Amino acid sequence: MTGTVLQVVNAGTFFLLVVNLRTRIAEQPIERRYLRDILAGEGLAEPSDLVGRQVELSDDGLSIAFV
């Protein structure tokens, strides 16, 4: 499922990506340590820098990839 990140919410022990999948809105939890790796890999400084980026979510919710 491909969508656009609408918001990144700091939920304390993890972050929550709010993603527009065109037909619905999905929420994808990401642990802090994995989000740090994603930001480094994408060359971004802050979690909010992910807003507006295209993301591919797996159907089972276990993996994501930024396009």
C-alpha cells in the first residue's frame, strides 16, 4: 500500500506515522531506534521532515519503505 505521510506523532516510546492511502488513513507505529535509522538513511534531521514523503506499507504492518 503506497501513501503519503500526513503527520508524525511522538507517542513517547515510539512514533506514529499517519499515512493517507487514498482510500483510507492508516497509522504505522515505528520504534524510536528504527526511526533514527530511517532519518539517517534518508538524509533527514527531524521526524517531521518525513511529512509529505511517499511511503510503502506492507499489508501486515511489519515493514515500511520510503519511495
